[in-house]
Amino acid sequence: MTVKTECSYSAADLGKNLYKKRTYYTVMVEQEVIAKDQDEADTLFLDNGGIRYGDLSDLVQSGGGVETTIVDADFDRSDSAEYLGKVVYDEDNEFAKADGDVVIDAYASETETIKTTIGG
């Protein structure tokens, strides 16, 4: 029976053996997004976040006779979107509204409504 492989070999390799090794990695991806609420954040993460599975092959290293035959990633679990803070005018700048100077305030209420108009 002949074995198919992606490895290059020639008569110079006569007597050598072909080996296969699987290595499993755990990858954690942490991403952040600016959204009006948790529902919008979850939607943005689902639509625009995560792993671009088509690019997984860019993660592996091959060479020196080692050829990659499979790269795969399986979804394990996802935590809920965690509130980190709200975008607010910088209270340390008296001209923040006019300047558009904003910061992310970790102590601001997630449900508090912020006036977004200048002079309001």
C-alpha cells in the first residue's frame, strides 16, 4: 500500500521514515467593541469578531521537510459580553463638549443616557 503525503522525498531519503504528529493548542481571543448596549455588542462580536478560519493556515510553520496537512480550530465556549465602561465627555477638560474630548469611564452606569449633542 502506498502512503500519500505532502512531504517532498526522493531516492536520497531511502530508508528514512514518514511520521505524522498532531499538536493541540488552546487559543483564547479577547476582543472589545463600542456598542450602545450588550445586545448590539453581542451582534457585533458575532458578525465581526472571532477567528477568520480561512486564515488559520497562516498560523503554522512549515519547512525543513515538515509540511502541514491540517489546521483546524473548534469553537469551545464564549463568555458573555462584559461591560467595561461608557464613552463620556472628559470631565477634566472644561471644553470637552466643544472639543469632542471623550474618555471611557469605568464608573459610569451602563444604562445611563448621555447627551450626545454639543451644548446640551
